[in-house]
Amino acid sequence: MAASGCGKAGGGESMKSKSLTLFAVIALLPGCGSGRTPTPYVEAHSLRQLMDTVMEPDAQVFWRSSGAVSDVTGTRDLTPTSAAGWAAARSSAATITETGNLLLMPMYARARGPDWVGFSQDLVRAGQAAEQAAIRRDGDAMFEAGAKLGAACSACHQAYLPQDQAAKADS
Ligand code: HEC
């Protein structure tokens, strides 16, 4: 019998002692002990993959919709000018917000310091401000939110990555 599920083994009176033994064994398996329930979600991405495939691309979408860039040809305002542009900015902000919430899930939060929760919540709040700015179509608020978002990313990187890696993650 495969020991899938926790404490589901056995059944019927005659199985009682056998079930108890099996239960004792299963209780020792990871995630099946007292007070711990198995995670119902699928651990689909490592933290690094989540950063590379969700967090970074969505942050780039938002940053490319906020503030201004200057080059030899002059200064160009990045604030969206179309409904599609605002929708993309809003969607990226919402994704960042929820990715911040994901960082609080055990698969990412376990084995971290107590400041992990604060860094993740700061990112969620920055993401919420970013989404509000996009909903209001407020260019100044977009710029401010973009800066706050960047600060929330680097605060956690500074604490959890070696200097050179943190600099790379924030570049
Ligand atoms: C709560 C902490 C935390 C927050 C907030 C956070 N990160 Fe990260 N980030 C990490 C950690 C830890 C790593 C290192 C992951 C690894 O290499 O295993 C990382 C790595 C990265 C990397 C490098 C991935 C690689 O391939 O080396 C990028 C890019 C990145 N983060 C982008 C972002 C952006 C953009 C934001 C904000 C919108 C952000 N992160 C917010 C913790 C965080």
C-alpha cells in the first residue's frame, strides 16, 4: 500500500493494530506530524524561478510605465497614453502584489529570518499603491509607486543576498 495522504491508512476493526502501526510510521513522514498539514498547493517554482519569470518581468512592465527616461534625443515620459497601456501597468502591479503574498507561503517563507514577513508585506503594500496609481491613471503616483517598488525589492535583496548578487538582482 502506498503511503499517500496523511493518516489515511487502514480501515475496518480487524485492521486496527496494523493501522496504528502504519499511522505511527506515517506520522514521522515530512508534513504528516502533529499540527502540520500537508500543503494543498503545488510547489511549482523555486524562489529564483519566481523572481526570474514573474517578479522581474512584471516589475519591468510597471517601471516602463512610470516616470521618464532621458537620453540624447531628450526626455520621454513613460506614463501610459492608451487604455491598453494602463491595463498592462495595472495588471503588472496586481501580479507583483500577489507575488508578494506568495512569498509569505511556507515554501518560500520557511527557514527565513523574522524580517522576511516584513519585507514581503512591504512589497505587497508597494504593489497595492502601484495598482491604485494605475487605476487612477495618475502619472505622479505611478512615478512614486515605481520608486517604492524598487526600494521594497532591494531591501529584501540587501538582507538576503550577498552584495554582488543583490546588486545584480536590482540592476
Ligand atoms: C522578501 C524578499 C524578496 C523580495 C521582496 C524580492 N526579492 Fe528578489 N530575490 C530574493 C531572494 C532571496 C533572491 C535569491 C534567490 C536565489 O538565488 O535562490 C532573489 C533574487 C532575485 C533576482 C535574481 C534571480 C537570479 O536569477 O539570480 C531578481 C532579478 C529579483 N530577485 C527580482 C526582484 C524584484 C524585481 C523584486 C521586487 C519587485 C524582488 N525581487 C523582490 C528575495 C526577494
